[in-house]
Amino acid sequence: MRFWFAIIFLMLIASGLIWRMVYLMVLNRDFLLDQSNARVLRVVDIPAYRGMIVDRNSKPLAVSTPVDSVWINPTQFSAEPQDLTELCRLLGIPLIDLQQRLRQDPEREFMYLKRRINPALAAQVKGLNIPGIYLQREYRRYYPEGEIAAHILGFTNIDDQGQEGLELAYNDWLRGVPGKKQVIKDRLGHIIANLKVLKEPQPGHDLMLSIDRRIQYMAYRELKDAVEKYKAASGSVIVVDVKTGEVLAMVNQPSYNPNNRPQEHDGRYRNRAITDVFEPGSTAKAFSVANAFMYGNFTPETPINTNPGWMSIEGKVVRDIHNNGAIDVTRVLQKSSNIGVTKLTLAVPPDSLWNTLHRLGFGQPTAVNFPGESSGFLPFHKNWHPFTLATLSFGYGFSVTNLQLVQAYTTLAASGIKRPLSLLKIDTPKTGEQIIDAKVARQVLTMLETVLEEGGGAIRANVPGYIVAGKTGTVRIVGPHGYDPHRHIGFFVGIAPAANPRLAISVMINDPRSGGYYGGIVAAPVFSKVMAGALRVMEVPPEVQQ
């Protein structure tokens, strides 16, 4: 009986085990498998590259480099005091701050300690072998040109999303789409097996700019030297290809290094060439003369009497710096006579100058697709008063950006054809729109050559080997009590070679405090050096023998 009792008992135990096995492996398999997977299967992101930004010659201006982010699982974190101290030292985190963060939410399973550290530092952190400390692969934006191209490129945030400049404007084009993969993790969160890719990562698209980094560097170097020399508050330089409308360089001062940018927002992030506005002053006189040629019976040789050096309009006085006497229209531009352009403008239909300026692009964005671009200000009046027209004719009473100004001169250089400006490389230039009569544009360009001759105001803008056409401008800055007699903006806009224009360059120096303030002194030399270097880079042959 004892024998059979033992046999029956063992058979019952075996049957129970078999039943349990059937229950677990067959009847309840899906439930248990789901519970197991919930503890070990994870879906994690596969990082995707952000597209490169390159210059017109495919040289990198912005690239994404692999980095690591350090994160912690507070429920698993355990470190010896010396290891904890070393971790804080490596990551630059105060020990007391880390301890406070751990105490605030000890039940959390994920918390970043440091984002986007370089691989060498990540290896040191990993070498500490602290339980609960993990690394996560990400990508960080790197800008090889540093501060030289900072304003046009902008930068990305900690999550690699565009925040300023072209990084922001073309964020959807540049950003990659992360993929997804299924992995097995152990109880400590380590990936022990990759099971399958659920979604392939999609890298961002590359972006080719119109910028030539060689010209960009030269423009930045010369502008920085000038701003420091004249102790100016700021400045900007823009170089445009007349044939295509492509922006070959756009630089500003002060600048910043996007790889290690300052936290304080003191205005240095702003692309002043596009966002800041100023009255164009005497640079607008070229368009006033062109307008007079198109709508009036004037030629370059038409005599204009500017005696006695001043004139009264509606009880207000318009003055020249000197009494230029009886001169022709060419000398009106060369001598930059306010009285001369005023008489020309008052002799043509009142709304013609506004129409010309508006069609040239003033008072409206240039459509280069840059965030924060200003449209400037070009007032319109149903009934134009003579004095309002007078101030408009010599560049006061309306405001422009440096980009608008160089676009207008590019139009003049392109035989009066206005092409849209572009910050992206163009394969086939657009036809453009005829704004200024081709003959008039040629006449005004020839007249502007005299500005760089003896008796003009921009001798320092000359470029050895080339004939240059251009115009200076000097305006007072508006203060709380009107125009400040001690603060000025000096600029020069020029075109070369004058006979067959290839480049247009605008230089603006804001509020110089030492060594002069006239455009012919502070801006013209910058133009000369940048134009000389750019023509050499573009392999434009000299026009005249030296």
C-alpha cells in the first residue's frame, strides 16, 4: 500500500507539473510573453543627420558631428563619494545641484545630466562605471567658419532645431527624421540585442548657398578692422553678383562664435545687413537723377544752377556743404549736391520718384527668405509737398536696409534690370524686370565714375586695375531730440568693373567715434579692399594698365 501510495503521489505531482507547463506554454503563453516583452523590449530612436550647409563651391559651412548625452536613472543610481565628485567635475555640474535634483524626484527613471558632450569626455564618464549612468548618441551642429558666417547661418538649439538665420529658415529642409528600432534591454537599461528596425532614419537634405567663403572671409576681415579702427558701434558689408543676383558675402560686426555662443542677447545675434534700417542719404541721389532722366528733359550735360548754396522750400532751407555754383547734372552727382537733385526732382511729376524707388525694392522685403528681414519704410502721399519731395530726393525721410540698398545698385549695374536676390546658389539666373531704362542706367553709371575722381568724395574707393562707379553717403543718426550732430552713419555703394559690371558691394559703418565719419573716409577703403579681393577670386580681368 505504501508503494502504491508513493507511485500515485508522484504521478499526481507529475500531472500537476505537466498541467502547469501546458498552462504556461500553451494556454497563457500570449499573456506571459506580453509581460516579458514589457520588461525587456524597448523602442528607441535612431538619430538622423541634419543636412550640411555648404558654400557655392561645396565647402562645408555647417555640419553635424556625433556627440553623446549623459543621462541617469535615479532608481538605479549608486556611486561612491569619490566617483560622484569626479562625475561632477567632468561634467561641470556642482555636486550640491546634482544631489538636489536626485532628491526632488527619486522615482524618475530618466534624467539628463549633460547634453552633447564630445566623445573623449563621454569615454571618461563611461570609465567611471557608475551604476545608473548611461550615454545616448546624438548629433551636434559644428560651424567651421565660426564667427565669419555666423549671422547668415544662424544656429540650432540643444535638440538640433534651427533657431536663427538660414538654420531656422530652412529647418524643415535640413532637419533629419529620426528612425525607430526595437531592442532588448536588461534590467539595468543596457541594450543587449537589436531586434529589428521599425523605421529607417531619414537624413536631412544638404543646402548649397550662394556665399563664397573666400569672399566672405575677406569682407569680414576688412569690416572688423574698420569697425575697430574707427571705434564704430557696428557695420555690415554685402557683396552681390550683378549677373545673377546671388549674394556672395554678407558680414556684420559685432559677431559671435556659434560653436560657443554667448548667453546674453546684446544684439550681436542680429543680422544687421537685413534687419537694421537707416536713411540712405546721398546714395539715393543716383536714383533721383535716373528718375529725372526718365520723366524729364534732362541729360548728364544739363546745367543746374545751385547758387548761392542754399534754397528755401515752403519756409524750410535746403543746403549744400559748399556753394557749387552753376554745374551740370554729372557734377551734381560728383559733388553730391542736395540743391541739384532737389531741382531735378521738383521738375518732374511729383509721384514719379516714389514710383521709381518703390519699383527698385525700397519699402518692401527683398524676398531672400531670411527670418526677421525688415521692409524698411517708404512713405506714400496722395499730395506730395515740395519739401517732402526734396528730402526724399537726397535720401532723407525714408529708411532702407543694407540689402535693399545693394539690390537697387545691382539693378542699376544690370542695365536697369531688377533680378531677385538669392542666398542660395542659382544655376539659371532669372530674367528680371526692367525698372530703369537701359540707356539711363548706363548714363548714371558713367556719371558715378566721377565720384571716384579728383573732386569727388570717394577717391579712397578706387580699385587698382579697374574703373569703379559708386556713391558715398553720410547721414546723421536720429536721437531722442531729433538728428544728433555728433552721431553718423557712413556708407559707400560701388560697382566694378564699370564698363561691364560684375559685382556690387555696399559697406555701412554705424556710429564711428574716432578718425572720421564720412562715408568716403570710413566705408570707401573697406569697399576698395573687398572689391579688389573679390574680383581676384572671381578671376575678372583688369580693365586698365597700371
